[in-house]
Amino acid sequence: MILINTPNNMVKLSIIIVNFRSAHLLPECLFSIREKILNRADSEIIIVNNDACENLENIKEKFPEVIIIDNEKNVGYGQACNIGAKVAGGEILLFLNPDTKILSDNISEVLNLSNSKSVAIIGSGLVTEDGESQKWCAGEDINIWNLVKNNLGLAGDNKIINSKKPLEVAWVTGAAMFVKKDIFEALSGFDGKFFMYFEDVDLCKRIKIAGYKIVYNPLFQVFHRGGESHLEKKEQKENYYTSQEYYFKKHCGAIQAALLKILRKIFI
């Protein structure tokens, strides 16, 4: 593991980005952070490079303020985030995907919202290239019953993502997720058994169990391409299903986990 630069222990916000097959996307993401966040809040940027085949020296030349951690192999999204969080100096962590672009100027409002002791996580409003709210950026509790309703078009997630004001939810996506560092550390961060997918939902679930709130804030908007780091759709699907099954076994029990496999055959 190679650490370039030293984390700043005086910052309010640590932005953690995991790179895997996404070096070509980083400049746009980092330029948006410079414009929308660095000039408005005491913050730092940490990139955890999960791709041994991608050298980020050119990123360092263009963005000397960035802290880069090079992993020797792809350790998974959640584990990489945990590595970044360990060296982060901020009171609040912003886990941000590399295929994103910060659109909003109101980072101070998000940080003010985080002052509530009961709020542990704040999710961002994600928008597509068409300017529409992106699906699956926040939602109700994930269980077999809500999964059935979702496949039938009856779930309440659409109402959530189309909200025009902050509201409490069961989970938010890790594509642009603010988390209080002390609470994140108290819960041992992301569960590394999720190699990719559902690590964000699992963290939200554990935080809710611990008695804290998760807030979806559509007023802080982030453009998100989605799926840009994957070259193999088959690999992507396998990772998703493996993590989904683990989540159901962990939080919903063996019966719902078994029903999940049956539903997958019906709806896919």
C-alpha cells in the first residue's frame, strides 16, 4: 500500500473515492469537487486505488491536493472505503463514486443538517443525464415483501426519490453518501464480506438498529452515470446477486433468503 501526501486532521469533511477502471472519469469528478466543495468547506480528497493496472500519477499532477492510496489488488468497494476512512481526518466522510459530478453549491447546508445528533447518514439526490432523479438512490427497508411490491410497481421508493425536501428513509446509496466518522468507526465501517453492492444498505440497516437516522437530501444534487467501472456485465450481475443473498441471510433470515431465489426466477 502506498500513501501519497498526508491526511489533514483539521478538516471538517473527508471525501473518499474508490477507483477501479475509472481513472478516465476522475478529472471531471475532481474538478467538480474543487468548484463546489473545496472552496466552501474545510475538506480533503482521498482516492483509494483498487486497480493495480491504473497509474494515477497524472491525476496527482493535475490535482496535487489529492491523497492517493494504492492497493496492490482490488479488495472490494467496502474494504477500500474502510481503508480511506482510517486515514481520513474529517468529522464527516463523503463516500463518492468516481463517475459522479457535484452539481449543487449548498455543501454548507448539508454539513449543517449533519449537526443533528440523531442523524448519522445523509444521502444525496442523484440525477441522470436527462436531469431525472435516478432510481435506487434511496428507499424503504429492503425485505422480501418490499421486493415483491417493487417488482409489481407498488413500492414507495419512487415517492422518496421524487421528494423535493429532505426526509428520513431506510437507506441511501453509497454513490454519494455522507456519514459521521465517529459512528462509522463505532460500527466498524462497511462489512467487507460485501465485495460490491449492498454494503451501503447494510451500513444503513446497522445504523438504524443503533438508533440513528438516515436522511435523503434531494436538495444536494450529484450527477451519476452509474456502472461505468464495469466492463463485464456478467461479473456485475454475479456480484450483485451474491451481495443480495448475503444481505438477506444477514438481516432477513433463512426463509426470506430462500424466497429470494424463487422470486429471482419469477421476475428475471
